[in-house]
Amino acid sequence: MSAPLLSFSGVWKTYGRGEATVHALAGVELEIERGDFVAIMGPSGSGKSTAMNIIGCLDTPTRGVYAFDGIDAGRLDRQRRAILRNLYIGFVFQGYNLLARTTAAENVELPLVYRGVPSRERRARALAALDRVGLTGRENHTPAELSGGQQQRVAIARAIVSEPTLLLADEPTGNLDTARSHEIMELLIELNREKNLTVVMVTHEADIAAYADRQLKFLDGKVASDSRVTEMA
Amino acid sequence: MIWEAVRLALTSVRRNALRSFLTLLGIVIGVAAVIAMITIGTGTTEKVKADIAKLGSNLLVVRSGADTGPGGPRVAARPLSQRDYETLSLRLADVEAVSAASQSRVRVVFGTESLQSAVTGTDDSYFPARNWALTSGRVFNDSELRAGSNVCIIGTTVSRQFFGAGDPEGSTIRVKQMSCRVIGLLESKGFSGFGQDQDNVVMMPLAAFQRRIAGSRDIETIYVAGRDGVATSQIQARMEDLLRESRRVAPDADDDFSVRDMTQVADAMTSATTAMTGMLGAVAGVSLLVGGIGIMNIMLVSVTERTREIGIRLAIGAHERHILLQFLVEATVLSAIGGLTGVLLGLGIAGGVAYALSIPFSPSALIVLMAFGFSAMIGMVFGFFPALRGARLDPIDALRHE
């Protein structure tokens, strides 16, 4: 077995100082393997969002080491973390976070723009990604012209267009009805299986978390439980 | 990358068309004001120059009484005499022409038509000295000048009033109490920069004017046209010496006459209008600066409004400099559009004013480029702070922004 994709060792994240000090993360130890599908759960204030931000290299630990694929990501400066995000991480948010009044294809192209990919290739890859998430023919629709489920599919296409190693999903089904939620989860599972894409997902719904191979529960800035769902077959 | 940013900026400007237009108004007005002011000012300067050239180049003008500066009172003094004129015309070297003239506004009548006209008694040197040619007929001959014959040369305004399109030559008009035969027609000089009709004139021999119109032998003005390439200051000094001698001015007394160098007057007027142009341009430039502050204001709004968008861009791998570039380019594109509109508007205004005031329309490519470049630069400078603010946003906070 190769080294884990992600590892937290003794990670603390502290906000404020003196009396007002809050430890969002209090010595987290965690490893996530390549190709895994992990659900992170926990009540608000448990530290799961902070952990997600650190995993996504949007934030850095106050203390301890966060390594991404062997890189000490917690020590990287803003610009290097931006490069790391652009190359290896795809983001899917609860609120979709698509650019308004911008077509689906243009939204999907965005990560490639910042990577300097020529526009013809960008377009082709964006269309392929949209095709993969089942949105063929919608490439020129703006978010306002798409349903919530379709918008989330565009967001997923944007996350996978750069062929990342890790897909981070922050409550990806939070704004969707049950049927749409399960469709999105099926799609994430497929991507996880066919591309060996590591997926880390924050959710507070048990039935959504049930799609994952592994469930982590955060409580008071620590990993309170870690359970692996063994596959039946 | 730059091209992407320009495309993005244009899209953003188009999406907020009304807001962009209002923001641009400051820059548009600023640039238009600068362009219009400077173009009109330059046209005015050219007009003044052209007017002065029509007076005659290298022209020196002698009048009686000390010159107390432009617009100052003239000290009463002995009028110029035939002797003064003869002294100058005999002893002044390096001059093209010396001419004596007296002028009076009198009524001129032909048939039932009459006109208040500037009537000048003078000699043939007057025409070269004042740079004035005849379109038809002839100038005075020696015997007419000596005898003070009843002949006259008229300007186009007088001719049109009395004869319409017809030929005035040979007709007899009445000037005050004197009948006088028209022998020539002057070319048109149009209106002067001060709105005076330079063609409403009648010329006659000086002797005839003195006897029949003025009733005295006085000479009002002596015109001296210097030869090209001879400094007028040199001629002026020599003239002053000769006149002091001829008028017997005591060595310790001040001049009782004045010699005015029209070249200097021209220079003074030109530099005055140029200074005016510069000042108006500078005032207009201030409004450009104000326009820049408007851009900064709206860019700050734009950055705040699009905090979430910046968050998304940062999250998916945009660097600080990408965001900085995006907003800088947007501000620059915005002000460049304003600059371009302002240039067109300014040239339009200047063209209209030039037409209305019948001054030359003289747009300067340099000024247009400078105003445009300056407005684009203003966008860049005033867009920098908001852009930097956008680029420095924390992606986590920006994403959470509602």
C-alpha cells in the first residue's frame, strides 16, 4: 500500500486569543487513502468545516502537519496552495457556486482558464465533462436556466474537468430534494469508481453518508468515530 | 490571460450597462471637456493669428500721443504732420512701404441707399503696407493723390449694399458732402476677431479726405511695413529717432507719439489665447480626475458585490494576480470606453463650436491620444486599490459571503 493521499498529524486550528480562544481542531490524527469515498459528519461547531477547509488547502493548521500527497500543504504560501488546488482538487459546494449569467460550459472551463489551457482544448474538455455528468445540450444554458440538480451537475463537471486527485464536496445535496440527492450521489459514486477519484464529503444526513465507504464523525475538534462500511460483494 | 480578462471585462460592462454608463459619465465629460477646450482654444489662436496676418506682416503703426500701454489713456499731443510722414518715407531704409492715413466714420450715399462707413484718406503705399489687394479696378494715380481728386476705392460690403452683384466702377457715390467716382474694389477681409466688418470701407486720396471730410491737414496714423528678414525692433528704434527729430522733442522729454509693433501685438495675443487654452484644458483635466474617483468608487462596489465570485475563482485555483488583473483590466476597459466616447463627444462639440463661431476646426492627434491615454491610466490607477482588495480576499470568507 502506498502512502495515504491525505494525512493529519496533531493538527490544531485555533481562533482568537486569550479568554476568547477557540480550538476548532484539537489535535486531529487522520489518514485518507487514495480512491476512498469518505463522509465527514458532525454537529455544527464540531470542526468538520475547518477540517474541510484545511483538506482543500483553503486554510492552514495553526499547529501540526497536514500533508497532501506527501506535500506539506500547511506550510505552503497562498500562491502555491492556489496552484495545488487548481491541479489536484475539485470543489463542489452546497450552494453550487456557479458564476451567474455565465454559461454552463464557461463555468466548467474556469479551472482550465487559470491553468492556461488554450481555449479550443478548454472548450472540448468542458463539453466532455458536461457530457459525463449527463448535461449534453445544456452547455449554453446559464445557471438561472437550469434546475438545482442540473446546476449541481455543472458544478461537478467543473470539479472534474481538471482531472483532480481529490474531490471535495461540502453538503453537495443540501439544497436538493431526495430524488435529486440520490442521483447526485450515484454520480459521485460512479466518478469515484471509474476514475479512482478520492471523494471527501461533508454531510449531516445519514442516508447520504451511507453512500460512502468510510464515515468520520467529528466532535469538539476531534475525530470521535471512524467506521468503514465493508462492501457486501 | 490578458485577452481573457478583457473579454470578461467587456461582458461585465455589458451586464451592468446602466451602471457602467453612469460611472463612465465622469470620464466622458472630463475627456470631452479637455478635447473640446483645447481644440476650440487652438482654433481661436489660429483665428487670431490669421486676423493679425491680415493686418499686414511686419507692420509698425505710428500714432500721436504717448503710448500708455494697451487700453491705457492716450495723452493728448500734437497730431502727426505731413512733415513727420515725409521724414519717415524719405529717410527710413529697409522698409517695404510707408503710408499716411486718416480715418473717420461718415455716411456714404448712393441713390436711395446709405451706409455708415469707415472712410480712410491715404496713399497707394497703404495697400501693400496693410497687405490688402484690389479685386478689380486700379489704385490712385500720382495726379489724383497730389490734387486730392474725387475718386475712391470701396470695400465689398459697400459695393454689395449699393450695387448688389453689379460692377461699381465708374459709378459716383456721395461721401459726406463730397461726390466721388469709384475706381476700384478691394478684396474681402471678412470680419475681424472682434466682430468688426473690415469690408465696410471707402478709401480716397489723403488730400481729398483732409480737405473735404476732416477739414484739417492732420494725419492720424502712419503705417510702416518692414522688409522681410529685417527685425521690426530695429526699424522701430530708427523710426523713434527720426520722429523725435522731426517733431523736435526735447532730449529729456518723453515721446509725444507711439510706435506699435504689430508683430509684438500678434505675439502677445497669441500667447494670451494659448495661455487661456492651457488653463481651460487644466480645469477640464480636474474633471477627468473626478471621473477617476467615480471609477474607483464603482470598482469597490463591484468587488464587494462579486466577493462570492472572487471566492469561487480563488477556490478553483485563481491566483491573486489573476483576480488583480481581472479587476484592473475591467477598470481600464471601463475608463478606456469612457475615454473613447469622450474623444468623440469632445471632437463633436469642438466641431460644432468651430462651425458656429467660424473659427478653424483644428483637432490635434497628440491631445486626443493624451486624453485617451490619460483616461485609461486613470482607470488603472484608481482601479488598482479596489482590485488589490479583491485579490487579497480570503477564499473561505469570500465563499461564505452572501
